[in-house]
Amino acid sequence: MRIAILSVIALCWTPVPTHAQVRINEVQSANASSWMDEMGDFDDWIELYNSGDAIVSLSGWYVSDDPNLPLKWQLPASPELSMAPGDYLILWADHETDEGPGHLGFSLAQTGESILLSSPEGILEDALDFGYTSQDMSCGRNTGDEIRYFGEPTPDGANITSGLLGVLSPPLISLPGGLMAAPFEVSVSHFLPDAELRFTLDGTEPLQGSPLVITPITISGTSTLQVKAFHPEYYPSLTATSSWLFNVEHDLEIISIATDEQEFSGPDGIDVVTEDQEIRAVVAFFDENGLQIHQQAMGMRRHALDNVPQHGFRLHARGEYGLSKLHLDVFDIRDYNEYNSLILRNGGNDAIATAGAGLRDPLIQGLFHSIDEDYGTSAYKPVVVY
């Protein structure tokens, strides 16, 4: 153990029956490499399909991702939004409306939401609800008009694969992470009775070949339990995790990092070599009382490729590990709780000096922030990292 002080099953469904001529055919909310827009960006997208036998102009139509605001975004008048019978049309949900009439003033949540399509008169023509989607996965209608998830999206065309029913919800671990003093047993369950639950305790991600959860699991020392659900009719769940630290006591908040030991400290691990590389890590956040308040699989890499004894690291929320954002109130001085990345700093420039105090960077940032909150300084707080 290393210690350092460093600064429901997600299904797609249509909530209203409809036989509209223009239909929502496919949606992607975590596009990393599936389809590029005109500017070369991999943005969220909504695919529409004209199933009728007449030309339809979508000028003046409304698209929304909020059932409480069904007329959230009105499409502009443009010949580019005309759909001939059998046509497919991609609308980019990217907040980049200056890039063309097919770009919307909102983006999609990877965790899932509702998409609504309404006529210029405000009449709801079609709607589709989708849940969490893994990176580069989509949700839409297959050729049998069934709502399914697709591992291989088919933008600008029919969804020719049968797809699966959805993404399994994460398993339920009976005890949340925290600070412990004695061994205990923990059970794992899932509301889908025939789902297979696979687990690891060595920092690696559970796979279909990992040990099967059969009886309660005994935790007798500092551990991170990772469990994933599998079922042949669904895509695997996100990994559920709980981290327990034994016989430790701190007044500061704690961050616990669990990862493959070889990838971190082996001969080619990120803590050893000076090459810039990234590994998967499960990051658990504990409050001042030692209770685990959040956990998430993230990408981890060296922050500065230097040779000081205590290294800094960057933590990146990426769709390939699960969620593409970190949703957590990390800093009291910030009025938002959504992050792409965090930095675990080793004191910044002070780490270079012998016996550096490690306070120079946060002190300067704090002074600038007190003068001008809009200056753009980094937020800071001390934490204990395991």
C-alpha cells in the first residue's frame, strides 16, 4: 500500500406510439470514432428517417432532449433539411450551431435521456428514450422496428444488425467503501436473476473469465472489489466497485486508486518509465469522515515526466472506461461539478527543490483567485492518496 499527500437495465424505448412519416432511427451519445461531421469532429448525433412516400422539409421543426421543453431547439429554414422518401438525415448534437443547419444547440448525455421530434405546429411526431451507452455504441430501431442497442452504429443507413436489448445495470455491492478495522463479508446481487456476476480484487477489470460470485466475499485487508454483470441478451454492465482501507485515519479527504500492479509499477509501468502512456484505474473518493462518496474507472497517466521521487498523475474521464465525465463536487470554490480530468500534483515546482514545502503553486493560485475569481487559476485542495 502506497500513501502520498498530493495537492436498472438501460433500455431504449419509445414512450409514445407513433406512425409518423419522419422518425428517430438511431441515436449516439458517446461518439469517439463512429462518424465525423463536416469539421472532422466526433460529436453526438441523431439520425432521422423518412419512412413515407413524400418529400418532407424539416425547416421549422423542433428537436429536444428534454420532455419538459419539447420545443427546445427549432431547426432553421434550409434546403439541406429536406428529406426525400427513404432518406436518412444526421443532426449533430454538438452546441456548434455555426457549423450548419444540421447542428443543434445541445448535446446528449452518455448516461441517457429522451429525444423528441415535433412539427412546426408543436405536435410531437416521434420520441425515443435511451439509457447509458458505452463508447461508440448507439440505440435505435432495427429492421424489424424493434428498439435495440448496436455495438456497430450505422449512421446514414438502416440498422441491419439485430442488436441487443440494452446495457445491464451495475451489480449491487452490499457494503459501500470506507475505512475499516476488521475483516468482513460482502455480498453482491443483481435484479436480473440469471445475470452472471464476475469479480476481481487485484485492480484489473472483471472479464467473462474472471471468478464468478457464488458466496459472500471475505475482505480482510485494504482492497478494491470490482464486479461486472454479464448476460447473453445484453451488453455487459459498467463495473461496480467498492474500496476499503484498513487501519488508516486522516483528517483530509482521501483518494484511493486501484489498478493493475504491473501496469503501474512493473518494468514498463507508468510510475517507472518516462514515456507518456495511459492505464485504466478505479478512482474512489472518500470524504473527511472516511465514507466513499464516489467511484469511477478513469484513465491515469504521469502528469510530468520528471525524475522526482514522488510523481504527479492525471486522471481522465473517458468513455472507453465507462463515463466520459466526472460528476462530483470536488472544489468548494467552483460552481460546477462536471470535470474531464483532475491532476494529482506533487507540489508543482516545489517538488523539484530538495525538501520543498509543496505550497508555492497553490499559494500563488489562491492569491490570484482572491484578487479576481475570473482569472482562470486552477482550484486546489490537499488530499491523501492511496
